[in-house]
Amino acid sequence: MVKKRLIIAIDGYSGCGKSTIAKDLAIALNYTFIDSGAMYRGITLFAIQNNLIKDGSIQNEQLIKVLGSIQIGFSELPVSKNHLLLNGIDVEEEIRTPEVAALVSKIATIKEVRQKLVVIQREIGRNGGIVMDGRDIGSVVFPNADVKLFITADNTIRAKRRLKEMKAKGIQTTLKAVLQNLEERDELDRTRKESPLVQTEDAILIDTTDFTREGQLKYILEIIQGKLKV
Ligand code: DC
């Protein structure tokens, strides 16, 4: 019997460890991992590269006009090296800069941007066997997902984790700046009109503050094993 290949939706605030969980799960289950935030970052990078940000404001109308010409995809590499491609170019490093982080939540409020990316996300997940993390995966992209997880963690822990990641990449910033950026993004993600971040009723809440990476993976795999038996 062929095992059912599930759709696993992982949502939550920035820096709660969603992508780490999603990646670890995808490796453990031999599924595809998609970091949907990377796709919003890709559009943001495009806007920066094409002078669609003027004095810190996004030129929404101009961006919407050229959206059709922007190609967003992922490299066909193993899960752990699944890189974002913007118009066919690997931009995995460029999308992780503080400049992109500062603008991406605003880009993610644009309805047309969301509509475009949701179509791509659904297409990638069409046949199941996918772990996708983001903000609206369980609520909008895959409302019928087999497993929905909503991840939270203490704010300072989140900022420390993100700072460590950025430092490892050679990006110079401070804990205070990272924390401020996280809190600003939380506020925008939670209060935006288009697909705000919400915990759906059927999502399982997981607080990663006191979990080790191995501990959280084991815990979540047990939940998924339960679903596979159903
Ligand atoms: O997960 P991340 O920090 O890389 O996400 C970057 C931004 O993109 C974040 O501000 C929220 C937004 N986002 C979204 O609105 N919907 C998603 N499915 C994923 C990310």
C-alpha cells in the first residue's frame, strides 16, 4: 500500500523556528519543504533591485503592473539546500538581508502579490508530500491541510535565534534591532487586511521556547504518525 503523502501546514510569527521545524520534518518524511516567506522576500528583493522603493515607500501600482513578469521558484536541490530562485537566479542569500527584512511585511500586505504567490504555493503542494511554512498556509493556502501546526516562542528567544542566524551569515546587527523588527513584523502580519496571521481552530499550538530541536521534531513526528494511521 502506498502511504498517503500529507500536506503539512506550519504557521506562526517570525523567528519561532517554523522553517527549522518544517525543514527537519521534510527531511524525516522525505517530503518537499517550502519556505513561503522566502517567496515574499523574493518579490521584495525584486522591488529593491528595480527601484520600486522610493524614500522607503513601495510603489505599489508599479509593482502590481510588473508582477506578471516576475518568476518565483525553488531550486531542485536537496531539502536542506532548497534555494529561492528569482527569475531563475539563486537569491537565497540576498533575500535574508536586514534591508529585505525591513520591507517584506509591507510587500506581504499587497493583495495582488499574495494572490500570485498562493497560486504557485498551491501548485507546488498539489500532490501532497509537502511541508510548507508561512503565515496563511493553514488558513488560506491549504485550508484542508492534513496537519496544521501553529508555532509560538518567547519574543527574546526568537530574537536571539534570528540574531545568531544573521551573525552566522556575517550580517552585522544588534539584539535590540532584531527584536524591534520582529515585533513590528508581528504587528503588521497580525493586523493586515489580506490574510492576516491567525491560528485556525484545527491547528495544533506548539510553543518551542523550551524545546530542543530534536525534542520538537520527535514530538511533532508523533502527532503526524497519529494522522498517518487515520
Ligand atoms: O517567514 P519570514 O520571516 O521569512 O517571512 C517574511 C515576511 O513574509 C513576513 O513579514 C510575513 C510574510 N509572509 C506572509 O505574509 N505570508 C506567508 N505565507 C509567509 C510570509
